[in-house]
Amino acid sequence: MPDDLLFSAAVNGARARRLIPASRSLLDLLRDDLQLTGTRHGCDVGDCGACTVLVDGSPRLSCITLAAEVEGAEIRTIEGLPWGPIHAAFDRHVAAQCGYCTPGIVLCLHALLAEQPAATEADLRESLGSNICRCTGYTKILDAARDARDARARETA
């Protein structure tokens, strides 16, 4: 078909190649074509953050990103993020209730702490502000974010 394109990118460290419609969203490519269902389908307009993935290390809303836009990029989903201080902090603080928003929040926090290991309270709040959680009220999420930041600081000290 003339509207199809060959998509090729590194997804969670493995090369992904697929013939896809040019209009395919990154979210649909990840969930439907690559079976990476940890990336959540939320609002379809980029408001909730549930579909957040990392593209070349930066958070990106996959529901409003065409797969063609990230051709050749390094894409990381929650499945490709090894267990570490962020996961452990979320576990310790019971920061996930239903868990729907958690993958996007964890990936945003991972990107922030990779860039700014000594992130301030304002940095943490700003980073997490793009993710909507309807269950927790954010208190436990922020507690976990502070804990993860402090754990990373101890690791690098």
C-alpha cells in the first residue's frame, strides 16, 4: 500500500521492524504490533500521561506521536526499564493503587533522575505534573519520588 512505511527503531534494546500504516500512533504500534501493553491507553489527546514512553531518553506521549516521527530512535517502555530504586520506592510507599498511571509516572521520574539526580521538590512536582492519577492523591507518589531520588543519590555517593 502506498500509505504504508517500514518502521525501524530500537525498542527496549531490540530492533523492531514492521510495515505499518503511516498514520499508526506510537501507542498502537507498541501495544498492538509489539504486544508491549505496559504502555497504557488513556485519553488519546495527550492529557493524562498514561501512554508515556521514553524516546531517546525523554518522556513522550505515545498516543499523540506518530510512529513515523520516532523512526530510528531508542524507545523504552516500562517493560524495558529494569527493576531499580524507583520501582522499589513505589513498592515501599504503596504509591500505586490501581496501577494504570504508574508506568507513565515511573518513566517520567526515571528520565528526570537520569538528567537531574539531585532533583528539587519543584523538579519532582513538575516532572510528575504531566501524569494524572485518580486514585492516590499524589502524596504517596511524591513520597516515592523523593525516596527514589535519595536512593539514587546514595548509590552514586
